[in-house]
Amino acid sequence: FNSAGSYTVKVSALSDQGCLDSITLNPSFTVNPSPTADFIFAPDEPSMLTTEVVFTDQSSADATSWLWRLSDGNTFNGNSASHIFQDSGSYAIELVVENGNGCRDSVTKYVYVSAELFVHIPTSFTPDGDGLNETWGLSGLTQGVSNMTLQIFNKWGELIFESDDVNKRWDGTYKDK
């Protein structure tokens, strides 16, 4: 049934001999109203810099229980939830609500957590063995860097260091010297 209300069921049958009979079932039955599931989340555009996302219920007032299912495997109960995403990407968030009659509704929305890279490129380093600032390389929030090439040349244009690993740093040596 498409809408809530009381309904009477009448069953009619026609035999192979052409005889028609019907019966009305009593009492009538009631279809209870379903809740309407909805939610909002903040921030609107989460990133790896703002990894906590808060989900707030906006369902119809008759909702009495809430189940949040996140595509990263986490679940939460209650009319709000918060979650810290461990990586960038697109995540499906499903909210299932139920009302006092046991009727349910669900809604799924997608949250995209962007990488928001913040890369710091230092202008100097001191590879002098004192344990401070010994290597040179990228730093900052480099999680999510999927493709990079770091090349260091001397003043004559010779390549003295090269890496495609964001975590590999130059120690100031050339040909192990």
C-alpha cells in the first residue's frame, strides 16, 4: 500500500465453470505510517585536515531509533554520530530509522573526504651529524600523495638524488660521499 490507513480486503474468485464468489475479510487491517529518514553532516567538505565529520538526524519526528552504517565498516546508534575518517575518499553513509510501530525507512548519502595536501619544501638542512635537521625532503601532510618525483641537481646540472617515495629523504651525500 502506498499510504497509511485502514483497508478492507475483498477476495473474489471465478471458477472454471463460471461461478463467481467473494468474501470480505473482517476485521479490516491498518497500514501504519512510516518514518522518513534524513540527515545532514558537517563540515560540508571534509578533508584530511578536518577528519571528524558530525552526522545529525533530520528525520521525521516519529523516529524512535537510529542506526548509522558507514561504508568503512563502522556503525553507530543514536540520533547523531561523529566519525574520524582514516583516509581520503568517498564514503557511503546510511541512516536507518524506525518508529514506534516498527516501521522503517532509510537514506544513503555520500561524503567525500579530500586529501587536502599541505606539503612543506624546506629551503635548507644541516647534515652535520648533530642529529638535528640531518636530511632534506618533503614534509607536512603528505598522506595521499600518489605520484611524485623528487630530483636534486648540483650546480653543473648533474642529478645527485632522485626519489619517487614521498617518505625518502636526501642525506646530503652524492655517490655515498
